[in-house]
Amino acid sequence: MPMLDWLLTPLQYAFMQRGLIAAVLAGVICAVVGTYVVLRGMAFFGDALAHTILPGVAVGYLVSGGAREPLFWWALGTSVAASLGIGAVSRSGRIKEDTAIGIIFAGMFALGIALISTVRSYAVDLSHFLFGDVLGVSVQGLAWMAAFGLGVMLVIAALYKEFLVISFDPVLAQTLRLPVTRFNNLMLVLIAVTVAVAMQTVGVALMVAMLVTPAATASLLTRRLLPMMTIAAALAAGSGVVGLYVSYYLGIASGAAIVLTSTLGFTFAFAVKQIKRVI
């Protein structure tokens, strides 16, 4: 098959066109926010937050009678509430942050499984939220992804310097009398929104890879924040496109294909870095 035909054949399907747009949008948003996740050592938080949206999705599914469109709002509300809850518990001083994350993560995930198990056809109806269904994204879903993604980007652009100081030097941030707690809460909310936006692309189970892997790969190539965000976004968008083509031609799950493509990129960059270090 000529290369041009190989590239254009999948694009004759509307669901593939929407899937490519969704993969690029989700990848860019996750990569930019994920840069802060990597720099601040919050990978476990991102993973936990992805799993805590499960009960919200289950409740939304039960309340809406199986409709898929309202589930985004339930996922968004649950993720924001869970992120702020984790922050509040960890700031109490009595429980460490990783312990608070573990408790809320396990409890919310168990609640989600319990609620899902009450649905007779849950294995079919809700599996796409566990493993992703980027090819099932609707036009309305794309619009919400773009709107909330743009909102996240605008907040990060407006508060770039403040987030930079808080991420790299919290002591300096306190010296400058920045409202550290408020900015930390805002960062938690941004991560929560990002998780909800990208949920349908790779699902709950693989969400942490979208947040961490492209940003971790970019961190191997540069130590400056803005170039790191740019490289991470490019890698995530590329992984989304390549992953979807791999999924189309090999017949494997789209979310898994995207994550595996991103992981291969990290493996290659890490190997090159190690070889250069040895040389």
C-alpha cells in the first residue's frame, strides 16, 4: 500500500477524524499539566485522581439511565472534589500526603467498583471508561475537551511565573509572600480537570501514562520548563496520532496503543541519554 493511501485510508471515517483530534487535544493538555506533575513528584497523585473519578462516572451512569454525554460532568465534579479532599487531608499535618492519597484512592475506587457492579451490563457499558474509547468521542465531547483544555492552558499561561516558583523553590515562594496554599489548590484543580478531559481517550487505567510519560521524556531532553512543556506536548500529540494508526491497522485497543507508543518514545530517549552518558 502506498504511503499516502496508508495515511489517508483511516481518515475516510468520521470517528477516526474525531479520534485523532481528541488524541491530540488530550495529549497536549496532559503533557503541559503533566510537566508540573513530574517536576513536583505527583505521579501517584495523578494515578489516584484518575481512579477516584470512577464512582462519579458510575453514579452519573445510573442517574442518567445509561446516557454517555452527562458522564463528563460527573467525572469532572468527582475529580475536583477528590483533588481538594486529598489536599485538605494532607495539609492537616496528621497524615502524610501519600497516605492521604492512598486512603482516598482505595476508598473511592472501591466505591466505584461497588456501584458499577450493580449494573447488569456494566462490563460492556462502562468498560470504555476503564480502558478508553477515543474513537467513540462525539462532536459535543470534542467541544468540551477543547473548551476546558483552553481554559487550563490560559490559567497556566497567566500564572506561569507563580507556578514556576512554587514548583522549583517553595521556600522562595513563601519568602515572596505568594499564596502557596491557594496556588497548590489551583494546581490540584487543573490536574483534576485534565484527568476528566482526557478520561475517554485512554481511560482510568492508563490515565497516569498520559500525564507522566511525555513530560518525563521531555525532562530527559531539557531542564528548562517552557521547552519541556513544548517538547512534551509535541511528543504526546505525536504519540496520539501514531497510536491511533497502530490501533487501526493492528486491531488493538486505541488507548493502549497510544500509551505504548509514548512509552517506546521514553524508552528510546532514556537509552540515548544513557549511551551519551557512557560515551
